[in-house]
Amino acid sequence: MKISALIGSRNRYAIVKKCLQSVLSQAYRDFEVLLLDDASEDPESYEELVTELNDARVRLIRNEKPLGVSGGRNMLMQQAKGAILFVIDDDAYIVNKNAFSIIAEIFEEKRDVGIVACKVQNYGAVESYLVPFKKRVLRKNPTIVDKGQYVGYFLGTAHAIRKDVIDTCGNYDANLFWGCEELDLSYKAVSIGWKIWYEPSILIHHLPQPSVVGKRGEYDEIYHQVKNRFYLAWRYLPWKYVLPYLGIWMGKHFWDATKHNFLGAYIRGVMAGLCSLKKVPRNPLNRNALQYLKENWGRLWY
């Protein structure tokens, strides 16, 4: 199964080199690498990097206007030739050289699995995991991060998607721009019968970088997070979950906005979220999808 590694990057020429090197060092033989320069201010740096790597498997694509996370991934997926799409953030890198081999084996053996979530470890002031388990679950059972199992969603730092999932579910929702796009695709995939597998043997190190979302960084991130939570609750959740879900998340985002003096972004996000509901059709998760999420650590109440 051919694998297409997809990397979107914006103004992170220095950090993306390590990401690319970790992908190119994979022992798996049949893969390509698509690198998106999402309207960076110094496009020549990306061109120089690809020239320096001198590897025919790497293809550089330039976009003149920023598409954001969702739009950028969609653009790369349209040009990918692989049956498996491996998505990794530019500020992360693969630790083990057999990661692609493990991914291909999972998709070959588990035909009901449409998405594979990796074990992502944050590196910085405080080391933590980005894995598809709620914080209370991790506190109660910290060893869960070392057990391969079905899960209810995946996180965006590094994951693999069967191309058939995109063909049946559609792309990432470009209107989300940043934040919640993985949860949106998780809901869509689970609702038509695909399963999501968490594989801890695929280790990814994440080196968090300053935000490049919009001109105001974290300010714009809070805006998008707040707006997108309204979208998810309205579109996918049965009524009994909608208010608790929004109440918990709006409380969390309000606290974050207050702490960083970004109340303006929070208010704008609430208003944009409410206004967007007129354009978003409700399509609540079906009974089978709800059962799957309840049994596999899915996101329903929050």
C-alpha cells in the first residue's frame, strides 16, 4: 500500500527540516512526501530545503493565500497518490523508523479501521501526551497510553487515514480553518461504520511552536476554537449532550481567554458560532455511532 506523507507548514522552515528527515528515514519502501508551503513569508527557504534534501520522493507545493490546517490538508490529499494518507504537523517528528510499516500492517489486518492515531509526546517545559483519552482517564489509568485499542477520536499532530475514508466521508471541513477538524472527521467516519485504532508503538515527538494561526496567533486560536465548538455540538450531538458540551467547553475557553486577556476573541467566537448555526444542518450521530463512542472513550459530554 503506497503511503503519502502530508506536511503543511507556514513560516517554520527551521523546524520542518527535522520532521522531513524523520519521514524520509522510514524503512518502508513505497511512499511519497508532499510538503505544503502555506503562504509563508519566505518561500525561498522552503525551496532551498527541498533542494538540500535532494530526494525525489519530496514534492513541494506552494499556496499564495493561507488555507489553514483543514484547507491545507485537503489540498495535499487531492494531490496524494497513496492509499494511506499519513498526516504530521511540521513541529513534530517520527521517532521509530518502522512507523510506516506498522501503519500499513494495521490497515492490511484490520479492514474496519479507517484511521490510526499515534502516540504523541509533547516536549517542552512540561512533558505530556497528546492521545485520544480524556485527562481524567489518563490520571486514573496512566498506563493506558501503552495499550493498542479502538478509540473514539484522533488528534491531529500525527495520524494515518485510509484514502477510502476520505472518499466516503469527504475531506476535512475547511470552514473550521483551525481546531476541532480531527474531531469533526472522527464523527463523520464513525457515523458510517469506520473504526479508529490507537497504536502506541508509533511514537511521535511534538515540539510545540508559537502559533502561526492568523496575524494574532493565540488570540485567533481562541476565536476559532470557540466558534468550532458550536459547530460540532449543533451538527453531531443529540440534544441531551448539546448544552452540557457547550457549557463545559465555553467555560474552559472563557477561563483561557481571561487568563491571556483575550476576551475579545472569545466574544467574537461565540457570536460567530451562534451565527453559523443557521447555515449548518443538524445530522446527529446515529445509534451505532453513539454506542461505539461510549465503548471507546469517545467525546460526547465534553
